Amino acid sequence: MKQQASNSGRASRGFEQLQLVVVGLAINSGRASRGFEQLQLVVVGLVGGGSDSSLSLTALREADAAAAAAGPASREACGGGDTGRGQ
């Protein structure tokens, strides 16, 4: 049963990536018709958040905010002070 849920999650992520490519191609079509240079589309794998989930930018920002509110000692315990995400 666990394997079936895992496969369903992979199919869903694949479909989401396909949707993004279709939207990207539509954007490039609009750019070309207006005389703008087309964008290079790059599809990357999802960053794992543990088990079968993925990390979101919102979750990363919330984690940074929680660590900042807890103070410098907490940020060091979470893997360092500067996350490199421009915050």
C-alpha cells in the first residue's frame, strides 16, 4: 500500500512539472510574438523535505523566521546563522 501511495505522489509531481513546462512554453510564445528573447526553461527535481514530501519556499521562510525569533543560539543549532537565501 505504501508503494502505491509513493507512485501516486511521483505521478502527481510529474504532472505538475509538465504543467509548468506547458505554461513556460506559452510564456515564450507570447514573448516571441512581442519581439522579446525567449526564456530558457529548466526543469529541476524537487528538494526533499523528508519522507515523501517536498520543501516549499514558504516552509523555508517560516523556519528561518522561527529560528530568528528564537535567537542566535537556535540558528546555530539549526545548522548555521546565514542560510544564503538573502534574508
